[in-house]
Amino acid sequence: MTTHTLNCSGRLVTLDRPQVMGILNVTPDSFFSDSRKQTEADIIARCRQIVDEGGDMIDIGAYSSRPGADDVPPEEEMARLRLGLGIIRREVPDAIVSVDTFRADVAKMCVEEFGADIINDISGGLLDKRMFRTVARLGVPYILMHIQGTPSTMQAAPHYDDLMREVFLFLAERVARLHDMGVKDIILDPGFGFGKTLAHNYEMMNHLEEFHEFDLPLLVGISRKSMIYKLLGGGPSDALNGTTVLNTVALQKGAHILRVHDVKPAVEAVRIFEALRQN
């Protein structure tokens, strides 16, 4: 398998070992209540927790993409991110920072004002047509995610005639467009839970290794999502064990980055996976 690298603000990050990306939500309404951090003290504690528990990256988001979430004006999203990014850069200045946003102007602000290293766009460039050109101009790695619909409509009635074929065609078209614009570092995210039924999510996980056809780094974000608790019962707060199981499956199928709420269990899964791989 190809060893991928990312140019993160001039630092070369080698993905020869799976990376753990810790989630920092500076929102009042993210689907997992324990992940919501809005005060300075809470944001500081979360940043340090991610780093202390062995996280490789911090993914900060200020706009909840859960179904039915309230719209957040761009000015409010920027204000939340300025608070969070300022704290990250002060408290853990060496952290690799990804920003979860679908807005080009927000991405530009985060990179130019705070040196954000990666842009993580849940919409695959569909919700802001300027995003691809903006990322190309900024020269930062871009996480390209598949989504069907929008965050407000995606779970209404997801339908595919051929799930894997349609997801592949979407990603292939977007990757080609990004390459044409000069974006060098693209990370693929299949978009678990974004316009997919329970069955769609497990079909996609079962075929996850097929995404290596793109020869690009692969990010998996299934942390505490409904594909776990709708199958096993309970809610997001009950879904840690299922998350760890699916993260382990994803590692076995070649995931390069795990995006998680619970950093320590994910780091331990990576360590065990690496020990197995080396023997």
C-alpha cells in the first residue's frame, strides 16, 4: 500500500501509521452532548485532553451537521472558530489543526489568520461553489466527503440504485476537479451517516478497502454515530464500544485517519493494530 504524505503548513506528515483526529466542537448543539465545548476553560481542557491522550490532529467545528441542526450564520461560525483557534494556537501550538467547515470564506479566515492546516468539508464542495478554488489558492490539504442531500435533508429518505458505484462516481468527479484546480493533498471521507441508511453504512464499511482504488488517504468518521446505536440500542452516549469495534474494522481495511470523540480508545486501537501488523 502507498505511504501517503500531507503537507501541513510546511510540515510533512507521513501517514505510514494511522492517525487519530480528535473532535473539538465549539457548538451548543452537536449530536453528542459531551463533545460540546463553548467556554474558554472547556476548550483548553479538550485541546489538552486530545494531545495528552495521544491524538495526532484536532478537528475543530463550529457548525453542527446533525440532521435538524439550526443554521449558523457565517459571522457566528467565524466568531466561534476565532475563539477556539486562538486557544488552540496558544495552548497546543504544535498541534495539526483541521477545520470542519463547508464555507469558503470561513476556510480562508482560519488558514490566513490562524494557520489552520487542513480544511474538512462535509459537503464535498457542493454547499459553497467557491470552496475548491479557495482551497487550491490556500494550498492546504482538503478532506473531500461524500454526502447525499444537505445536512437538513440527508436522512429524510436516502436512496441509491448502486451505493458504491454512486459514491465512487461522486468522489471521482470531485477529485478530478480538485486536481485540475491544483489541489495537491486530498483526503477521502466516504461520509458515514451523511445521506445513508443503516444498511448503506454497513455496506460501505464492508467494502471500505475498495476506496484505495483512488490511491488517496482515507479518513473514517463513525464515532458514536447512529449506525452504531440504532443497531445496538441506546444513544450516542452508549456507543463507545461499537465505535471502537468499527474503528478496528476500518484500520484492518486500511483507514489512514480515524476521526473520533474518544481519543484514548482510538489511540489504543491503533497501537494494537500496529503491533499485529508488525508481527
